[in-house]
Amino acid sequence: MPSVVTMSSKNQIVVPSEARQKLHLNAGSQLLVLCKENRIVLIPKPYDFAERLRGLHQDVWRTVNPEEYLNSERESWS
């Protein structure tokens, strides 16, 4: 269930305890703030972006030969 937060006079909000617990956030945790069309999205900042992305969409690329793919991309440049 969504939580409602109120912005203080110093433009601060408190992340609800349920969200902090589920995302393992503590004092000093950093959040990325993304501004979308009509909303703000808060995402915990990964400690290591490369580690966070490792293996992402590996099933999509499983059947692709990397050398053939690179060669076809390079050929399309000219």
C-alpha cells in the first residue's frame, strides 16, 4: 500500500519505516532522485553500478554471437 509523506518547511521528507526496512536503508544511505513527467522516483543508490547491472538481460543475449553482432553493427555505420 502506498504511503503518504508531507514535505516540511525545509523541503524535506521522511522515508516511511516500511520502505526503509524493505530496502535496507539506514541513516546515511544515498538515494537517486529521478524526475519523471509528473512524479518523483527515489531509488537506493547502488554501491557498485557495474555489479548491479551484471547479468542484466543475459537471457536476451544468450543466442547472439558477440563478434557477429559487433561486425554487423560496424558494417551498418558506413
